[in-house]
Amino acid sequence: MNYIDVNNLTFYYGDEPVLQDISYHVSPGEFVILTGENGAAKSTLIRNTLGLLTPANGTVTISPNNIEGKPLKVGYSPQQIASFNAGFPSTVLELVQSGRYNNGKWFKRLTNEDHEHVEKALHSVSMWDMRHKRIGELSGGQKQRICLARIFASDPDLFVLDEPTTGMDESSRRDFYRLLRHSAHVHHKAILMITHDHEDIKEYMDRHIQLVRKEDTEWRCFHMSS
């Protein structure tokens, strides 16, 4: 089964064609990256895929269930997600813990399992030691990391990540890529990630989708490699 199935998607901004005849899929257990030069409409494709934009033609199917037959959970990290100001009252730990409330636990105590997910998520982005800091005290890169940690804490089946490593150094990026590969290969998560760092990530990914175009045409998936 596929968690994402896109077939012959075409999208316009007004009368301006942007994407044409895009087809791709993402399955559980694989780590897929999406690349393209600046202006290649990568984020636009993701937003069409998630239903945030409406294509002019084609079909987009997000599986209603995961491989266990339970409702599919999607974790989406858009670009520049971290926009908290200095007065934001929450601590790092509180924000990431809120990712566990998505499981119907708004009025329940967090369990030991919940706390374990939160700790693992913060360790995964090297932010555990800063868990008691106020969000507003963090740098932009640190805020980006805790937003990713919150997504990991929610334990989605499908990760859709738009340039999530902004603000990370090379060592942190590689640790993050290892985590994504582990999540896909061991825990059967499906991961679709927009990135510019495709050289660094080659040893971790399973498939590479590249948006390119010929002169005077719209962006298309002309190249797909493993």
C-alpha cells in the first residue's frame, strides 16, 4: 500500500501554470526526498498533496489507514514553522509534550509511554538539555528543532517535512537523517522530505524525486532515482 498516491497532478497560480502531470508515491518503510532548484514549486507540490491547495487536474490520495488498519496520522512541518516571539509562555518540554495530546488526551495525565516519546523526541534533535528553557529564549534554529521534536512526539505514520534541517549544523543534520532512516526502516514510517542537502543525504534516503523542467515548460518529475 502507499500512504501517498499522486497521479497526473497539474496546478496553476491564477492563469500561470506551475506544475504539470506530476505523479509520485510514498510508501510505509521508505525515506523519500524531494529536490529541485529554487523556484521549482516543491512546497507547492507538498501543499497540493496535503489538500492545502487544490490542483487543476489529477488525483491525490492519502491513505485513510496505516499498515495496522488504524487511522493514518500525518505529521507536517512547513518551512519556517518556528515563529514564536520572546513572550511565548511555554517551556520546550511543555510544547513537545503537547504533541502527545493529539491522541485524545487533552484531559488525561500523560503516561510513562508519553513521557518516553517526549524524551526520545527531544534527544533526537539535541534539545533535551534545554527542555526547561522558555520558547521565546531560543534561537531560530533551536525553535525549528523543537517543532520537529513535537512532531516526532506525536508519533505520526507519515512525515511530510519541508526543509526541516534549516539552522542545523552538519553533525546534527546527519543525526537527524539517521533518525529518519531508522523511523522508516525499523518502525515502518513513511517520510517525504524537501531538502537542498541531497549530497549529504544520499547514504540515508531510499528514493530521490527531483522536480526539473525543460525550457518554457512547467515543473515536472522528470527524474526519479534510488
